[in-house]
Amino acid sequence: MNATSLTDRKNAAISRGVGMTTQIYADRAENAEIWDKEGRRYIDFAAGIAVLNTGHRHPRVIAAVKDQLDRFTHTCHQVVPYESYVHLAERLNALLPGDFEKKTIFVTTGAEAVENAVKIARAATGRSAVIAFGGGFHGRTFMGMALTGKVVPYKVGFGAMPGDVFHIPFPVELHGVTADQSLAALKKLFAADVDPQRVAAIIIEPVQGEGGFYSAPAAFMKALRELCDQHGILLIADEVQTGFARTGRMFAMDHHEVAPDLTTMAKSLAGGFPLAAVTGRAAIMDAPGPGGLGGTYGGNPLGIAAAHAVLDVIADEDLCNRANQLGGRLKQRLESLRETVPEIVDIRGPGFMNAVEFNDRTTGLPSAEFANRVRLIALDKGLILLTCGVHGNVIRFLAPITIQDEILGEALDILEASMLEASAGR
């Protein structure tokens, strides 16, 4: 069955609200490669949107899940608990930044982790307001949408968002917003719109994902922590996309001198199996009463088993160091193209969480059209890429950190050829 007939079936059977970046229908995958139903091979620089830091079907992850399949697949931890859930919580409590006692809960998706972090923050503080950032992405549930700082396509047509959610600009000097200006906007918000004594939490991605792979400056994160402490506000780090070695450290907040009160995690936590978590200060995590947190599938045994294997792989294969090496190679290749691809305006990102941003060479305005042209040319040549950013003019790179050197080299050759072709054919 070819892709055209599958697309016809998809259009007839599945809501159009489930958007598709490609018309590739996967048949099998291994590490950084995917083969479609027609037998064509692709190099995967999307990794299920940052889910596969350890690659497709890492042998240790698959072995752990197969072993768990032979034991049990579901009991609901709230009904019949299991030791592996407890042990994984212990491991995350030890790994997350912050020299204080921590506790953890497991849920199923990143959006669910964010929802629960907000619930926990409200229960712990007795306050209701939450502050997020323009360009941020926190999920497609209603609270997730409310916190997300991008309208199209996430909020269009869904009516009123939950109240008591406020946004301030994320510091991106490339787009004219300095860290001082962002902090000034927060203080103005406190003066004009919401009493800081009513704010339960501020949620921030240390590196914005969907927003364009912009990193929060270290001085800004420190000042944000100080403002939160001054007003009794909890700081939530959304590490759903940044966690598990992607930025060259286990968590992106490890790059900073301050620790969040709560951290949300998902995506690469379980190497392709559905699992998410919230970890935070023990007293804060204990604020909700028994039964206030949880979910039928939260902490599913298969996801828990996979996550244990993922943590072992990150440590044993030194994936944090590997991420830095791979990101260095990628950024070096991109930098070599600046003169021949004048649309490039910025190359950035810690570890192997990298991006290139494009403007129109004539107008100087953000060019989603050029970014998409590069993506489509690369796809035709066998390389899967993702765009992102409020203006859609950024290509983000999320290849598995386990990608083989020779396949990375092949991918970089395709990327260079695609960017040159897109620039020459403008």
C-alpha cells in the first residue's frame, strides 16, 4: 500500500485537527533511521519531537520493556503499587537540580505533567494565578493552551482559555527583548494586572522548544528566582523537551546556578514509551491530599521500565558529553554556510538542542517560507526536519544523541545541499 492511498484513508478516518508534518508512513526504525511503507530510508532529525534522545528501539530499552511484558503490564499504581515506580522516583529525586528533599509523581504526557504542576503549585501556595512566557509551549489541554504563548494553531477556535494566566515576553535579544526588558515587563505586570501575592507560580522553559530554541540567559534565570523568592512564588521549569541530556547536561536547569521548585518532564524520559513526571520540593509535592494526584495510566509499568533503561543508557554511554560533541559538529557546519546562505540570521542552542533561524534576504523579515522550503528539499533527499518559532522561520534539530557519526555526516551533507538549493532557488 502506497503513501497516497494511506493518506486518503487517513483523511477519511482521522480528524483534520491531527496535523501531519510529512506523508511518510513508518514501517520500521532503528536508532536515527526510519524506513517507510514503500521501503524508502530517511534520517530522522525529529526523533518524535525530542522523544528519542536514546534513538529508535535502543536495545537496552527494548529489553527492559520485554522483560516487564513478561511480568505485568498494568495494575494502576494507586491500586496495586510496584517497586519500579518507587525506584524511578528515587532516581529522579536524586538527579534533579536542587540541594533539598524532593518527591515525584508519574503521569502520562507532558501536558498532564504541566497540569499537575499547576495543581500542586496552587495547593501549596493557596494562590491561583500563573505567569508564563510569550513563545512558550506547554501542551494542548486547556491549561496547557492557556499557558502556551502562541495562538496559531494551538488556540484557534477553542474559545475562552482558563483565567488567571498571564504572559510576559521571553528574553530574546535577536528580536529586541533583553533580559532587563523581560524583567521590567514582569514588574509592570505586578503593578498593573496581578498582585504578586496572588501568583502561585511562574512557568518557564529553560530553552524554548516550539517557541524557537531560545535559551533563557543565566542572569535572567537568577533574577527570576530572586523575584519568586521575594514574593513567595514557585518557579516551575518545563523540561519536557530539554531534559535527559539534550542540552549537554541531564537537565537544562543544570546550566544555571539556581534550582526550580517544580520540574515537569516527559518526551525522552522513557525512550518512546508514554511517561511523564513532576518532581519538586517534598513539602510542595505533598500539598495536595491523597487522591488529588494520579491517573489510571500514570506511571505505567512499561514506561517505568523503559525510563530506568534510558537513565542507564545516558550514564553508561555518556550522552551528555556526546550531545555537546554532536551539537558542535552541527553548528560548525551551519556556521560554514553563513556566506553562501544569506538567509541565515542566527545559529544557536546548547548541547544537541540546536536551531538555525532564517530571514528573507531582501526584506530582513522572518521567513517561514524559506524555512519550509529547506525542510521540503531535505525531506525529498531523505532527511526529516522540523520547523518551529512564533514566526515559523526556525529549523530545529532533534536527532537522537545516539546517532552514528557516519549517519550524522550524511545528514549534514543533505542539510547543506538543501540549504544551498533553497537559497539559490529563491
